[in-house]
Amino acid sequence: MKQFSAILFVTGLFAALVGCSLSANTKQVSQQNEDVTQSVNVFLGSSGDHGQMSPSASYPFSMLSIGPVTNPHTHTGYEYYAKEFRGFVHTHLEGVGCTGSGGNILIKPILNGNEQTELTKENQHAEPGYYEVNFTNGISTQLSVLHNYGIHKYHFPEKNNGLLIDLSYALSGRFVAEEHNVSEDAISGWIDTKTTCSRGIYRIYYYLQVPDCKSITSNGEHKILIEGNNTADLLVKIGFSSVNVDYAKERIRNNSFEQVRLSAQAQWSKLLNRIQVSGEDDRVDLFYSLLYRGLQAPYLISEEDGVYTAIDGSVQNSTTPVYNGWAIWDNYREQLPMLSLFYPDEYSGIAWSIANLYPYGKDNWATKHEPSPTVRTEHAIVVLLDAWEKGYDVPLDEIKDFLLHEAEHLDYESPDKALESSYDCWALSRILRITGDDALSEKYRQKAMEYKKYWLKDFADLSRNDIDRMQARGLYQGTIWQYRWFVPFDVEGLKKLAGGEDAFLEQLDQFFDENNYNHANQPDLQVPGLYNATSQPWKSQKLFRDLLLDTVVQCYFNNNSKGIDPYVGRIYKNQPRAYLRTMDDDAGTMSSWFVLRSVGLSAANVGEPIYYLTAPIFKAVKLNWGNGKTFTIKVENYNKDHFYIKSVELNGEALTRNWLTHREIVSGGELIIETSEVPNKSWGVE
């Protein structure tokens, strides 16, 4: 999702390559305990409007992450090329629009009690779970985190040091209210902040301790001054909770800074190693840098005893881990399917948590009582069906009435909303068939098929002069050209509307030949894979490789229509200006698009447990779930520049179809893909 607005850009600066080797050397990541965190470039996408990501010290699925605030900055509060720092904050919702979200509890190190102490960057370093920066005045900062716990380590050039804390700081001025208490060496309380696009409010509880500090005093409204301990170093420990201060205080640990850093590194290495790849150095590094982005959210918000705060503000208890921090309109297309395949333990709780939104007042956007930063939840119905079809335990019977109520209030007012709402009705029809409500199932199937009248009204005629205009006819984002393909649940019906398969292919060819595809946003992300549902799947194989690694032409961005300053180059680059301009990562959406296709897989239609096959960009891929089952993908006749599939074998048997089921993958086995320089036009066309 990109809601375009004025943001701070840094101009006249050249992008620099960070943490990525462009050599043709091969890197093999094959041992389960190998530290792949060294392949991660956490500065990827952290400059300008090219991803909206930050290098914050983070922990998988934790709402507490500690990172710098610079001047100027992007949606996450940080700009890679900026030298002026304002301090460090503790919440980030990575890659979202509307000028960002989070940025709570700003801590600034100061000298000699001077609140105007300048923090000018001299150098910095970061890796998963860790960030450090050195300033020209001799102050240095190190940050590390565990789950909902963080630690700062400040070093000062002289002993007269301190910290200035602003409890009212939030990105885009979204602070609402706070209450706090001060004790001998700690500050504790709660903070309310508006969510992304200011559509709701989230509350976090915190306990912030500065061991052995000399004093903690008020320094104006919502501001605290901490006088140091007359030593060169100063520690800050902070715990978060969605429930209360007591739980936040329980997060505080006695571990040393280095112990926290090593624990964070170990957890990141464990999760990243779930997918082991072997290939060229630059591809391996880019892969893990993007996989890392897909593991930031949603956030595990329930406490160890199962207590959590629901989205109506009530305190509840669950035996299932509870998550929050949603951007479902964006990431149901890519990141959630990625998690469902590679991280089933976490996804079990994620799917249950989405279902659990309904009894407590789920809204399309955020509520007024969110337990963490969040964005929106449209298409949760599709996600729940997808989870059920993949074998996850989703309480469909318990939430059926809520789903029906939501379906009766779907929006059909604009052409794009009509297609999206039809998708939800299709998913609900499938769910009702699962719950045994056949009559209702048929009702919503027919309702879903009404997409055809909307399609014929607005998307059939390609001669109209506004089909390549952004937001024409009330579209939320995208163009008529881009939205006309958004019928993933009925591609065969879409072909017929287009005039049959031959006409469908001609129109699809025209779409790409004229550079109408827009990878800067989500509405047409599925279109490059549509050839897989036709007699010409090799065209998807080429498109995927071009979009993953090669030079492409992109004519659309989220602040203009076609023909205004087109871009020619790679979409995914392992550098601070990583993505197309105006292309947000949107809580792991765009990074997960890369991750899935780079290993040779893509969701055919979210809601059905099917993955299309394409040529991986690696020699070999190994999925290891840690349950005794592995799935290996090997490329035979490997050449880094070959991307057409010649033949496929699954567990020793020839495979002529161009797709696999979720069950076939998670059951374990071996897939051998033979690639070629030229397309095999007889493979995958059944």
C-alpha cells in the first residue's frame, strides 16, 4: 500500500551498494547452524522512497525494535545518507505508507546536560538484532533486542553525561496521550499513538530502566531528563507489553549487552536458515536480506502465560499465541503465503489471530484499541480460507456469523472494489461449503460471479482514453489496465470475458509489451504469473526472471500516470535505494514476492493451496522445517542466466504440470528442475 503524500527526500545523492558482493562467486548456505545473518544487509531500502525500511535492531515478530531517527528521514524515521541524528525510538512498522507509523519513546544521549547536543554521524554498522553508530563528538551507541525487550549501551567521551527522553515523540506527529511514573532508576507507563494513516489508536505499556543513574527528573511536558552515573558508559533497558506495566517490567533481564546481541543473532540465524540456498554470492545476499524483511511482522503480543489485549481493549487469555500488527490488504498476496509455507509454527498462531479479530470488533482498518502498531485487515476472509486449505486449524464455525456480516457490508462502489469484494465473496462461499452451509455457499458463489458485470462495464473496453491513468474512475491505486486482471479466483471465466484464450493472451502480451505493468504497488502483482494458467507458461518464467534480476521498464509510480519519468533498470537492488521509487515494502509484501519466486514458487490463487513453478535463481534450495521433513529443489544443467524450464521431476517421477500443492511440498521430497536457454513450449501446458 502506498498512500502518497509529501515526505522528506534526500536529493543530489548517489546510491551506494551496501553489504552486497557483485562477484560471480558462488556462496553455499547449506548447514543448518551456519550464521546466515552475515548475508543480511539491513540497510537495504533505507534511503528515500525506495522501500521505506530501517536498519533498526529488531527481533522476529516483535513489536519492539530500536532504531535511529535522522533529519531528514523517511517513513521509518531514518534516512541512510543523513548525518544529523535526533535519537533512537522503539517501534517501527516497516515499509508502510501514509508517512509511516510508530517511532515511540525517543531517547537522545547528551553531554554536560546540554539538550542541544549535536549528534552527527561519523560511521555506523548494523546486522540482524544489532545497530551501532559513532558520532563526531565521541558519543557512541549500541542497540540490541530480544522479544519485546531492548537494551541501549551508550559510551561518552566524558563522565558528565545524560539522556533526554521524549515520551510524546511519534512519527508524523501521531502521539495521542501518555501517563508515566518515575522511580529511583526507572520510568514506566503507557503511550497511545495513532496507527498508520491515523485510522485507529494503539497502546503500548513500557518499563524503562537506567541502572545506577544519578537522577530522573521532569523536563517539561512528556519529557524526562536522566543524569548519568559519572562513568563513561550508560545502559538503558526497556520492556514492552500490550497488557500492562507489570508484564513490561518482567521483560527486563540481567543479561549483558553481548549476551542479548548473541541471542538475537542466534534467533535470526535459526529462522533465516529455514530456507538454505546455494548460488551466486550477490543472489544469496539479496535473498536473505529480503527474507529478513518478511519476518518482522505481525507481532507476537500475548504474554508467556497467554494473557493479551484484544482489539476492543479488553484483556483476554489464549492457549494459542496471539499476533497483531496487520497490513493484510497488502501482504495477503505474498508475505502471508510465504509464512504459511516456510514458517508453519508461527503461522498457526497468525492465522488463528486473524480469525480472533472478529469477535472483538474487527474493522477494515484499525480500531481505537489496538495492542500494537497496525494498518488494515481487508481480505482476511481470503487469508482464513487459504490457511484452512493448507491444513491450519481455523475456527471457521465460531466466526461464521461475523464473516457473513462482513460480506454484507463489502464495498462495490468503484471498479477495483467490485473485483476485490467479489474475491472475498468467493472465499466466503468456499468457507461456507466447509462449514456445511451449502445454500449460503451457493448464494455467495453467485454473488462472487457477479464480478462479470462489473468487469464488462469497466474493464472490457481497452479503447477508452483513461485506461492507463492512475486512479481513473475512482480506483484506489493503479489503473484500469492493471486492475482488469484481478480475478485470481476465476481465471477461466476471465478468459471467456476477454474473448477466449487467444484474445486473453493477446491482451496479456499487449499489457507487458506496452509496459503497463506496475511493480511499485500491489494491484497487479499476480499478473506476471497469469501465463501459467494458459498454454504459454514459459512467458511467466521469463517475466519472473526479468522482474527478479534483470533490467525492466517501469512507467508507473504512485504519484503519476504513464509516461512521466519512466524507470529503466533493476527493481530489486541490495542497496539503500533498493526498490523503485514510491515502492513500499508494505510489511514484507514486496520482499516476499522476491523470496517465493527466487526459490521457484508462487501462489497461484490465495485461497487455494497451489504454487506455480518457475526456475529458481539458485543452484539448490532446501526447505528444512525442523520436524524431520525437508524439501529440496535442485536445478539440473544450472546456468545462472537460464530461466526456462525444460523438464521437472518430483521424487523421481516426471512432472508435466507446472504446479505443486502445499501438501506435496510440506510432506518433504525432492524436486529437480532442468533449465534451458530456450523455452520448452510443450512443458506445463496440460
